[in-house]
Amino acid sequence: MEFLILYEDQVRLFSFVGVLAVMAVLENVFPRRRRRAPTVRRWGVNLALTAINTVTLRLLFPLLAVEWAALTTTHGIGLVPALGVPYWAACLLGIVLLDLVIYAQHAAFHHIPFLWRFHRVHHADLEVDVSTGVRFHPGEIVLSMLIKFATIALLGVPAAAVVAFEVLLNATSLFHHANLALPRTVDRVLRLVIVTPDVHRVHHSTIRAETDSNFGFSVTWWDRLFGTFRAQPSAGHTGMEIGLAEYRVSAEQGLLWVCALPAHQNLPPAGR
């Protein structure tokens, strides 16, 4: 696990680029849905957001999550150090707890209007493919980092566990957003534990009941446990409408429009 700390930047970069490239190839060879929005424009906006988010975090946070975790655990801060469990168990417990927090955070970003203003940038995408996995507003990224810092301090998660979780989170986000057609048998088995592309695609439906489901990033356990799991979209995967009902014109969704979206007044229906 110490290897992850020493080579954090390299591990995260190579895993991100590697999974992105593999998923991009696979979703073009085995697409689940026919593309209906211009790919080049969408990818340009989504990848530009990734670059902006990276720069924003570097400018605003002198310490990133792994450095913060190393600092807190050195001083014995948090729940996990207080338990006195072995290092490997502390790392495993830390990863599980971080994943639970991400589930809760995701649900909160859907149900709290102020947070939804930022998160709807992710849902406004008119297609779901691997590039959607990195489409997040800088405001959401900053808020997520603050939540992560508070969680690490409260739980006392080991630095190696934070790196492992970050790699897992990025990889699973790219995987389950991919427009990838898995064999039905494979999907049926994997979804017992893992969030597959078909599982997460339901979450990107324009139907609110479907949007407010399947909040898990890596495993389906949390959704099953808390009653937010939805197996399939009502219109089927090829017939479902993706995105937000109030934003249907792809030509409008340039980078400036996406960055300004949190300031727009029209929120989704039903009082979100």
C-alpha cells in the first residue's frame, strides 16, 4: 500500500488515462445506444471541465486528500485510529466508509436544491458515455473536496486507503458511464455487486423517479440497502430519454453555458 502513496500522481494518472482509453474504444466497438448528440463537441466540453477542475483544486487546496489523510493519521485523529485495528483492516474499513459517504453525498446533491444547482451540470449531458464520467462543475468538485476533507478527519482514513479509493472512484465512474453493451449474463452477475453501465444509465433518465435512484459509484450494496436501487429504466435502455427535460438543445451546451448553469433559475420539477 505504501507504493500508492509514493507514486500517487503516477498511479492516478495512468489508471485514469488507461481506463478512459479502454472504455472509449470498447463503447465504440460495442455501443449500447445509438449516439444522438454531437460527440466531438460533447467530449470537448467534458474534457475541458476536467482540466478546469484539476487546475481549480491545485489552486485552492495546498494539501490534497492524500496529504490531508497523512497529516490526520499522524496525529491519531479520527474514528479508525481509535479502533486500534491492524493497518490492513484500517485501509479496508476506510475504503468502505469513504464509499458509503460518496453514496450519501451523491444523494444529497440530488435532494438539496443548492447542491443540485451544481450537480445538474453532470445530468444535463444529452448522452451518457465515458466522457460523462468526468463532467462535473468546478463548484461541485470544490464542495466534494471539502466534504472529503471533513470525512477523512472524522474517520481518520489511512493515506494509502485514500489513494486506493480515489483510483477506484475514478475507474468505476469511467466504467459505469460508458456507453458499453455488456452481455446480459455478465451484466446480471456483475450488478449483484458492481455498478454496471446499465445500472447507472437509469440514473441519467429524464424521469425524476429514475434520476433519484442508483446513487452508488462502485457497488450496488448501498442502493439495495437504502431502497434506492432501480433495476431498469421504464422505457428500456434504447428507448429512454437521457439528460434533463428542461435542457434538450445540444447546441446550447457549450463550455460557458455549462459553467454558468448553476446560476440558471429553472430547477427540475417537483420542488428540487
